Amino acid sequence: MHYLKSVKLMIDRVPSAPKRPQELSKHGDVRNDPWFWLRDIDDPGTLEYLKAENAYTEAIMEPERALQGALFEEMRGRIKEDDSTVPQKDGDYYYYTRFEEGNQYPIFCRKRLSLDASEEAILDVNVLAKDLDYCRVGSMENSPDHKLLAYSMDADGSEIYTIYIKNLETGELLADVITNSYYSLEWANDSQTLFYDVLDENHRPIKIFKHHLGADLAADELVYQEMDERFFVGVIKSSSKRFIYVAATGNNMSEWWYMDANDLRTSLTLIEPRREDFEYDVEDHGDRFLIRNNGDGAEDFKVSETP
């Protein structure tokens, strides 16, 4: 009986987000979303509701706190904390990520010419996170000349990333700071031009911009804008380093564009137009593109080629 009373008390304390009628209209379809207001992370009501949810969760889980601690230590004990990734060669450098026992975040490193060379830590996320409650590095790309490092960071868990550019010769950050980005960035081959994505008001990455170091961010060139709300976009560099790809991805279809990573005067060229139930991705090979796709009923995908 005591247990049932405790359960009822917990249920009575479950936070409930108030309804605020919001009429939404898209493509002639009108619907009401009474919780649309929760999208606004700056709304005091949103923050109050999240705090109430967190407080409720802590209260519910309080009797199991000792068990939580035991499970955490058991799982942590199975993790090899002093670990590192397989080095990847890029030009004269070998890039890799390693973890240190007792530290929560990765350290991104490189060695020049040989794996026996001295290590250079190019980005220690433990240092970045020192005074933060939350820290996540999203994308990270070294410039083709290996003198700069562009990385995106989410410092509050909102999944809204800020892009920073670090001078690897001096350790200093450049004045170029790009806000409201998501998860993709790539360098052109001149090591002075950066492509990046931008979020809309609904937290969707729908635009790709091009920024030249030192230039006014407000003057950055719009390279691509996605008009279909079913799609998200990202920017990718080809393995050959020859091309910059823009990929638009939906629930069951995709569309890729490319441009010359060496000649920024060129514009995007479409590889294959989007169509229902057709998904693909691309890599270049010599004078043609190899397309992994599910066309013609290839449920497990196939590889096609196009000039």
C-alpha cells in the first residue's frame, strides 16, 4: 500500500507543459500545435518547464542513486580510457584522436612525417570544456596547408554550433567566428576559404555559405539554399580533395551538387536530381563520379558511374 501511495504521489507531480494554441499552415494543410512554443529556447516558460522535468526526474530516480553510481562505475571500468584512434595520413601529417584516463573529452593530435615523431596536440577539448557545463566539438577540419584548424563547438547543448579557426603555428584564434551553424564545414584548397552550413529558425541546416578569412561575415556568399522543408543540407569534401559537395538529404531521397575545390569562380553543378525513394551518395574517381544508390529496386544499394 505504501508503494502504491508513492507511485500516485509521483504521478500527481508529473510536470505538464501548458497549451498555447498555434495554428500552422503548410502546403494548404492547416494544423494546430499547442506545444509549438517549446521550440523557443529563449522563452522563460520553456526553461521553467525543462527545469521542472529535470527536477521531477531527479526525484523519481533518487531512491536508486546508489545503484546508478554502481552501474556507472561498472560501465566505466569496461572502457579503455587511455585509448587512441588509428592515425590517418593527410599530406605530411598523421592525424589522430586520443583519450587520457580521468579526462572526459578527446585530444586531437598530429605527428609530422613519421609516427615516431613528437606529438602535437592541436585541440584539447578538456581545456575548452574547463569552465563549461557542456561542451561538444562537432566538425573539425585542418586547412590543406595544415596551418589552420577550423572546428565547431556547442557550449550549451542546444546543438547550435559556433565555428572557430585556430592558427596552429601560434595557437591563437582568428577573429573569424561564425555563429548559428550546425555540423558541417570544409576548406577550399586555397586554405583561405571556408564553406559552412547555417540553421534556420526551425533549427534546420538549410543554407551553405562561403567565407574568405578576414572578410566581413555579413558579406559571405550564399552558395546553396534548400527550399524544401523536408531536406537538410551539408557540405562535404571529396576524398580526392578535388571537389566540394553539397548534399541535400530527405527521409527517402537525396540530391548532390559539386564544385571545383581549386577554382572558386565555378558554381555548383547538379549530379543527379532528387526523386522519391531514390537515395545516393557520391565519390569521384578519375574522370567520373561513382554513385552508390538504391535505384531500380536495389534495396542493398549498388554502384553506378557517371561522367
